Amino acid sequence: MYISVRDRPTSDTRGAGSGSAARPPVGRVVIILGVVSLLTDVSSESVSAILPLYLTAVVGLSPVAYGLIDGLYQGVSALVRLGGGWLADATDRPKWVAFLGYGLSAVARVFLLFASGAAGIAAVVTADRIGKGIRTAPRDAMISTSTPSEHLGRAFGVHRMLDTIGAALGPLIAFGLLALVPGGYSVVLVVSLAFALAGVALLGLLGPDVRSRSREAAGASRPSAPPFRWRDLADRRLRPLLVVAGTLGLLTVGDGFIYLALLDHGGLNVTWFPLFYVGTNVAYLLLAVPVGRLADRIGRARTLVVGHLALVGAYLCSVLPSSTAVATVGTLLLLGTFYAATDGVIAAIAGRLVPVQARTSGIAAAQTVVAVARMLASAGFGLLWWLLGPAVAMAAVAAVLAVAVLVAATRVRSLDVAELTP
Amino acid sequence: MSARVRVLAFVAVVVVLVAAAGVYVLREGREVRAQRAAEPEASEAPVTEVADGPRIVFRHTGIDREYGTVAIVPVDDPGGARAFTGVACDRVAARAEGASCLVTDQGVVTSYAVRELDPDWQEVATVDLPGIPSRTRLSPDGSLVATTVFVTGHSYMSTGFSTATEVHAFGGGTRWGNLEKFQLVLDGRRVDPLDRNIWGVTFVDDRTFYATVGTGGRTWLVEGDLVERTLTSVSPDAECPSLSPDGSRVAFKVDVDPGSRTVWQVAVQDLATGERILLENGPRGLDDQVEWLDDDTLLYGLTRADEPGVTDVWSVDASADAEPELLIEQAWSPTVVRQ
């Protein structure tokens, strides 16, 4: 039933196949979905850049009310992700499920224009995050389906690079507009809405209707693949990935803690805090493609696991005594490397470890396991930080994570040579 | 639809979006400039007319050329003519001796500061703040300034929030630093949690104050001591305290709907007896540090549901069944100067 393809191309793969150049262009699907993500991220990040100011200065919410709304951003999307994955697989229409998710977030922006008061804004933010939860896995499944296996890492790298460029542009556009129209928060919200609608239109009109099952049916000249079943997710090839990614996720504390540890380092003004995110994003967008290509060459599961060593480095860099400049640049660079080695790579792996009819759900399951594990990690680390203080807590997690990476490295060979779906 | 039609349709959508957003930006820009040039609805009075008597100082929030500037009305005519000081603040606290004014300077790296102003509203000092302005108060003789800001990463990736509350001498001098570094005593036990937040200081004198400590998902009314550098719990479940002029009572917010939601209401507690009354008809969902107009009346700012950015100041008797009344339209961050 499955075409047995080694995920790690052997030395003669470069010259084999169609005989085209060693690096074929990245598929149109990847570019279009990347630009859709770019436009959507400009939209969402321009809003989130001004949201704290808007909520406190204009709407008049206190830190606590803002904190509650901010917390909604974190949890909601992980929960609906599995639902989006199931819907895409059950209907075999990942494009239109993704479209639904992008559309919901765009509609939420309309209501943000009129919402004032904590409850209304909380509802809008929740809708936006549900939209993100719905669309992520179907989009990644489309990238996975439309890309030859040996170039998956690079394809996801290109997508994540475009996505992150959008995230970096969003705040710049927001504050450019505020400079143009003082106090013009509604202007930022309207421009953000326009970017979101452009993304939705691009996906709806020009996004190819990629379907996992139809593709397999055509290739295998069979009527169609069996319908999606939940037990496809218990696939014995996917299970080790979920275990490895989940375990490493339990040792992945939130960026916020790493940035706070950097501040604790001393010598840095808190006003630089927002720039930490920018620095990490820049490192990520520069590294997403090269690390993705590296993953295609040396094995994606191996890259995923070893990439966590960059996180070990970031933990240590944030608390080890060194000059503040070295610590800051080193930490952000290592954190960007970690994201480059994990975020797109895990979707690239998960999509091929389940039967095609469960591809979206497989990706969603892997992403949900990671997200839930990381939420638990942050909650647990808060306690550790409280008991031990930042330096000792960071060093302790770094040590355990380093050991976990070594153990996991022995498990991943099976993932990199597993039988893959086309 | 053929591919060609789809491409053309997408181009058309983008053209429409760019045009619509462009027109909106230009129109809104013109409208904002027009609004910011408009005369305030309330009649104006010269500052000298209200500068000496008992007065209420507040942030004017009418969408007009005085938006965001500090204004003053006499206590005995709060709805009457207001005097504009020409100083813009997000939050303001005033005494006869001077004022503390929290400001935001927007940009890709947005910065925040507390500006300290003399009785003529001239700047005497500026101190950088580490986050978004939230609360400020002065000690009774105007010699100490307390500021609360909240620190957060401006990104989807951020985790939760954190406040930073500091006390320093007005016009420069002693800085006590972040109150999180003070020794915390809850229910008689010295504790040292790292997940603590402190906000909403109200001064008793130049040594003692009340504030809120949030830790482990709970809030506490604490009494602070600047000399001992301690924060000692007085009672649980109280946020943003405000001490009455005679020093006998504190008013604060309580969450009357514990659980995932937060619904604040105002309560008043007698410091001698510990007896607490809830203002049943008071503002549900109030999100402000209340201020005492006199020993029986509370003031607070409330946002207008239908007009983002516009707020009003309301008053309510500090008794269980009191009904709030609109006191000053288009006003925020009220502070009472009694002499």
C-alpha cells in the first residue's frame, strides 16, 4: 500500500530521478500558501503589536484583564487544531478547511473594530485563535502532499520563512500607520483587515485544491483511499514521533521565560523586551530554508531532535555569566535556530508517517502534542523558577533536555528510515 | 473559472482592498486631524480660576483638540467649565505640591515615562518606566511617587503579563525600586514566591502604604513599609486599594465571579474592624483604581461601551445600596486636590 521511500536520500539521489537540476524550484503551492501566511501574519502581528496599547490606553483595561485576554491566545488554538485536521481528512478538502480558518480570523478582525470592553475583545481574540487552529494543519498537509518527499524540509523552510517575514513586517506597518494617523488604532485594524482579506482571496482564488487521497488514487490507479479513521492516528510509525516530540516538548519552556532570564542577567532595559521577539524572528526567517535543506540531507527526525540542542544552548546562554551583548545575541540566534529545526520540520515528518487519508490529522496530532507539552512545560517551569531561581532552573532544564536529546537520538533512526506515504 | 479569470479576480480584489484601505486611512487621517482641532464640548475656564480651591484633576477624553490633556474642575462644580493644563498624560495623580503623569511614546520600540510636574504644570523630572502605564499615586504631602506599569512582550508568543510597581521620591532622590524585591509576609508567614505581582499603591504617609499583591492565582491587600522594605497582608481578595482621606477605610476592587472569568465590583473595608461592605449597585466590571472625593464618596473612571477612547468619571456613595451617578463627562483618571 505504501511506496517504500527512504526519507534520507542516498548519495546518488541527486543525479537520479527526472534528471533535472539538483534543486528543483519550490512548488507553486508552497509559494502561494507562504504568501497567504505572510499576508495573514502581517494582519495578525500588526494587531497584536498595538493590542496591549489599544486595550490599556484606549479601551482602559487593567493589566489583569489584559493578561486574561493574552492567555486566550495561547491555549485555544491547540484544542481546535485536531478538529480542523479531522475535518480536512474526513472531507479530503484541506484547501477549503484552511480557507474556513483564514476566513474566521478575517471576520474576527471586523468585530475587533467595534468591540470595546474585555468580554467583546476576548470573544474576538478567541475567534481569531480558533481560525488559526483550524487552518494550520490543513495548510501543512497541502504543502506535504504537493512536495516530493526528498524536498519537504526545504519546502516547509520556504513557507515558514515567508510566514515569519509577515510576522516581522506587521508591527512595522502598525507603528508606521500610528505615526501617520496619531491615535489611529482603527486605521491599523482596517489595514490589518485588508491584509487578512487579501490572504483569504489569494487562497480561495489561486490556492490549488490539493487533495491527499485523489493524488494517491491517481498514482495507484485505485478507486479511492479508504475514508479517514481515528485509528490511523495510532499508526505505529507516527507513535514514536509523538512520544519523542512530546517528551522534548515537556522540556521546552516558553520564550517568555528565556527573555525574562535574559533581563535578569542585568544591564538590559525592559524596553528592549519586544525586540527579543523581533531578534528571534529574524534568526528564524534567515535559517528556516538552510536548516530545512539540511534536514532533507541528513534526516528530518534527526534534525528535529538535534535541533533541541540549540534550545539547550539558548537556556544556558541566557543565564551563564557573560557580557550582556553576547548573551542576548547568542540566545536569540540559538532560539531562532531551534525554531528553524523544529517548527516546519515536525509537520514535514508527521505528514508522511500516516496513511494519506489521515495526513492532516497526523500533522495536527503532532502539533497538538507539542503545543500541549510546551504549555505543561511552561506551567511546570514557572514552579521551578519559583523554587530555584532563574539561573539554576534554566541550567537544570538544560541538563535534562540534553540527556533527553541523547536518548531520543537513538530512537529517531527508525523515523528517518520509516516507510513513508507518497 | 479558468486560471486567467482567477488571477484577474485576485488582482481585482487586491486593487479594491488597497483602494478601500487607502481611502479609509486618508479619510480617517483627515477626520482625526479635524477632531483634534475641534473645540471641547465642555466650556473652558482659565487655570488660575480653579488652581487654588478644592479641585478634581483628570485626563480629558473628549475627542477634540484637548484629547488626553489634563484638565481641572472645582469640586463644587464638577460638570461646569474645565481648565486645561496643556499637559498630556495617560494617567495622572495630583496633590497641591505637584503631579505625577504617566506617558507613552509610541514607536516600533515604544517607550514609557513618568513626568513629574510642579504646581504650575512645568516638568521638574522624568523617569523612564519599564512598561505600559497603569496606575500612579502621590503621597499625601506630594513627596513620594508610586507607579504601576505592565510589562509584556508585544507578540502572540508572549506568555501572560507582569506588573512592575516602583516608588521614588518626587523630583529625584531616593528610589525604593521594584516593590517585588520587598519581603513579603502573607498570613503571618514570610514567603518568597517568584510569581508575584504588585500593583495599585495608595499612600498613608511617607513610610506606609497599601497595595495589591497577586501570587499563586490570588490577590491580597497588603500594608507596605518603605523603611523595613516589607509587604504584610491585611486581607485576601482585594485589588487596587485606595485609602479614604481620614485614613479609616480602604476601597478596592474584588472579583465577585471567581473562576475563569473576572467580574470586578467595588468594596469598602474598615481598617479598624476589618468589616467589608460590597457596593451592590456599584459598577460591575469596574477596572480602575478608585479615588475618594471625600470621606463618604468614591470616584472612578468608566469606559463608554459604544465609544472606544471616551470615558466618564462617576461617583458613588461608599455604602452598600448606593447608586452611581455620572459626575464628569469625557474624563478619566480622576484625582482630588483638597486644598
